[in-house]
Amino acid sequence: MRFVAALVLLPLALGACGNTGLRDIRSTAKGPDEFMVQPSKPLQQPDSYNALPVPTPGQENLTDRNAIAEGVLAFGGTPQSNAAGIPASDAALVQQASRMGVSANIRQELADTDAAFRKRKARFTQIKIVPTDRYDQAYKRQILDAPREAVRWRRAGARTPSAPPAE
């Protein structure tokens, strides 16, 4: 009887030792993974085959999409302004947002703080019998409850036009 119990518990104990991090985003579906497909622009016939650009192996192709430029266009900007720095029309906004000072290495500070937080939270999430996404468990106290916040702001008298209507 002890031998049978050991045969059952041993694979469970060994399976719990695997550490895939907080996000376990493996697909359980049997179909293709739609996130592995990179869309491209349709092929176009050039005006002249003699005027084709020189091939650049490993570099950007004419059919490659630029997600950042497409995002800038979607929000009403121009892709050229993305690399030009802060436009003069946004200077007042940037000044107001940075009135308390700006940390030059804020991205690295936040990355280090978050890495320490995830390491601290991961101490007790290593043991798992079934595949589990631990991200929501680790960040549970920081998740915003959108419906409750909408109710809170409405009670305070704030207009919430983009939120669903109050029931």
C-alpha cells in the first residue's frame, strides 16, 4: 500500500517543482496559436523592376508592419513625430506632469522593484499540482475593480461618459 501511495505522490511532487514564472501562458487548445502569426502588408507589384531597393538581409522589408507607427496613426498622431521628441503643443502637459521632479532611470527602478516584488511573491507559489497562472494571484491587491470604481466616482459626482451606464 505504501508503495502504491509513493508511486502516486512522487510524480505529483516532482511536477510541483517546475517553475515557469508567474505567467503560464501555454495554450491548452488543439488549434494553431494565433499569437505566433505575424501579419504583413499585401505584396505589391513595383512600378519598375529596375528601380527596386537593394536587399537588406535581416533588416526591415517593404511588407513588414511597424506596430508603433500604426499605433501613433490610430491615436491621431504622425509617425514622424514619434522620433522627434515632445511637440511644442504638449510642452505644458509635460511640464505639469513633471512638476514634482523626474527620475532619469525610472524604467530601471520600476523593473527592479517589480522583479523584487515578484521574487518575494514567488516564494510560496512554486508548489502547484496543476498548471496555474500565478500572475493574478501575485498582483491581486493591485488589481482595479472597474465596476466598483465607476460606482465610487459616480457617487462622488464625477461624470463617467465612457463607462457603461449605471443600472
